[in-house]
Amino acid sequence: MSKGSVLPQYIAGLSASFGALCMGASIGWSSPVENMISVNTDYGFPISSSQFGWVSSLLTLGATVICIPIGFAIDWIGRRPTMLALIPPYMVGWVLMLFANNVTMLYFGRFILGMCGGAFCVTAPMYCTEISATALRGTIGSFFQLLIVSGVLYGYLVGAFLPLLTINILCAILPVIFAVVHFFMPESPVYLAMKGRNDDAAKSLQWLRGKDADIDDELKEILEESQKQSDKPKVNILSALRRPIVLKGLGIAVLLQVFQQWTGINAILFYSTSIFEDTGSGISGSDSTLIIGVTQVTSTLVAVLIIDKAGRRILLVISGILMAVSTALMGVYFQLKESDPGSMDNFGWLPISSICIFIVFFSIGFGPVPWLVMAELFSEDVKSVAGSIAGTSNWLSAFMVTLLFPILKNAIGAGPTFWIFTVIAVLSFFYSLFFVPETKGKTIIEIQDMLSGGKGVKSEDKSQT
């Protein structure tokens, strides 16, 4: 029996995750262009700091409102068609950004870009896990986070060296590249089987595993699981979401997404430039963003390489405890600096090293794993909507943290604010240790059995690698 090829799976997974790179570029756009548009008025009209705050945060708000509607769309029209259908609105968003002659156009442009990026955040991880052999699911499922941080770095890079118009053009071409590449990829065989298109499911699976691969056992498992879902009594989605096994999975997926944001990643990225500058390190703001971007990409790449060997839970546990340590150290530094000015002049290395430690261990655990687990936990009849609820919780949390961080910092000080993140990181550590199931190497049937109280014993029948 031929083991087939992993290359088609990598190609399809990377092409779907390229939508995440588009979203990452939109996120990375904000930092380098702030001075360009609010100080230098490169758009030709004034933008106040509060208006720029909305230009930045409307991206996350747009992502928040789209997740649940897109969960229904990907079941109605499919994973691949949904992602391709996002390209026209994506281009509308960038056209508004390119030709904006007032701040309202920027607001609408960023909101639309956020909606499109948020839709990819639900669709791409689901597509990636559905096209992957079980033994590769963690690696390919982590492509999404890898491409998001790569997109952020792309935004930082073009923003550091190029004028505003060129930055916007180079970000606007990314969705076009995605459309050209992903047009030639197959639909998810799991979705095709769910729709009763068994021959198309077989063709898709054969393409993904390689033309010489023996797909009979895997195809049989997909079709049997699809038939099992079809044979269940038809219930509306609200009733399906109330099933105990679904509620348990939803609780895990939502809490992991909430922990991802409330441990402070976006606040720390937002504050990192001023930390590098205030500590007298001699590193400029633009250089610091590039250092952080490279650190994120490198660390996430490490996670992609080890996640199917180490497992999901251990990465979350390590990530949680070291994020707690690093935010606690940042809190100590800023508390002492504010209470006794000058006392920390010789300790500028402490917050810089703490930021780097935080980003490294966020990137190997709470960066990629929540998106992967979100796509692994649910049966086909609820996966789309349950995943979209988890995605909504992520973007809503991102919006709230970005909004609340400067308010808290001014009200109680930077030290106590970072200690709030420490407490949340400690909670994420204990939650991951005691409540998050290990899904490494398990089929959807085994994962469902584990959620329902079984042991989810790993099947001896390995998927091809």
C-alpha cells in the first residue's frame, strides 16, 4: 500500500492559510503608518490620535461581527468557495484605504478588512484540519498562526522602508495572490462527504494524498462519519449546540481563545515600541517592531515543527507559565520605575528580555494551539457554528483588551496592569493542565469519545504520513 505524499496537503494548507497572511498584513499595517497619517498627514487630511485609535480597533470589531455569519456560510456554500468569495470585499476594503479622502473612508475600509480577515480565521483552520491526515493535522493546522504572524512581519517590513501609497498597494495585492493560488485547490473532502458528494470527496482526497496513495480506509472512515451524522435525527443548530458533548467542547474552545487575548499579547505588542525606546536601549521604534516580528515568526515556526510530536496540551502549559513569569517581571519593573524614578535605570534589559520571552512562549503555545483545537473538537454537524462562536470570542476579546489596556494603564499604572495579565496567564496554565484534552494523533471519533467521558484511546490504524 502506497503511503502517498504529504506535499499536496502542505500546498493546500499553505494556500488556505495565505488568507491569514492577508489579515496579518492588515494588523501589521497600523504600527508603521501611525506617524505617517496622524503626524505627517500623508493622506492629505488630519487624523487625531483618538481617530487613529478607531482606525486600528475597527479591524478587530469587523472580525468580531463576521465570525458567526460566516459559520453558516461555510456549511451552505463550502469552505473553498467561501474563502474565494471574500476576495471582492477584501479588494473593496483596500480600495477605500488607497483612495481615502476622509477618515470615514478609513473607518469603513478597516472594518471591511477586519470582516474579511475574521472570516478567514474561522474558515482556514477548519479547511486545514479537514484536508490533513491525522498525523499531520497539528502541523498543517498551525500554518494559520504562522501565516498571521508572517503577515504582521510583512506589514512591519513594508511600513519601515516605504511610503504610504506603496505600503497600501503591497498589502492590497495579497488577496489577489491568494485567489490565484487557492483557485486551483480542492474542496475539503469532509465537506463534500457531508453534502453527499462521495465521488467528489474521493477525488479531493486522492489529490490531497497523492495519485498513487491508497485512500480506501481513510475515505471509508470519512464517509462513515458523514453517514453517522446524516442518520442522526435532524435538530436545529441551537438544539445541537446544547448537547453536553458540544457544550464541553465549546467551553474549551472559547476559553482557549479568551486566554489567548486576555494574557495580553496585543497590549504587549502595542506597548513594546515605547518600552524599547524608554529603556535607553538605543533601539528605534521601527527596529523594535521588526525584532518582535521576526521573533514571532521564528517561534511560531518552531511550534509548527514540534506540535505533532510534543502535543497540544504540553505546549499550552509551558506557554501559560512562562507568559505568567514574563508579565510578572514586567509588572515589577514598571511598578518600581513609577514608585522610585531612577531605581531601574540599570535594568533596561529586564522588560526587553521579558517581552522577548513572552512572545517566544506565546508563539509556541497560546498563539497557534487555540485555533488548531477549535477546528479539532467538534463533529461535522456543529463544527462551523461552534468554531465561529470561538472565533467571535477571540476577536471580541482582542477588541476589549486593546480598548481597555491604555485606560487601565492610566488608571492603576503599568505595573498592576501587567499583573492582571499575570493572574490570567496563571489561570490559563491550570486550565490547560487540568481541563484541556490532548488531541494529538486522534481522529474526530476518538476526540468525541474523549469529550463524552471515554479515554479516547488512539487508533492503531495510523493515517498516512
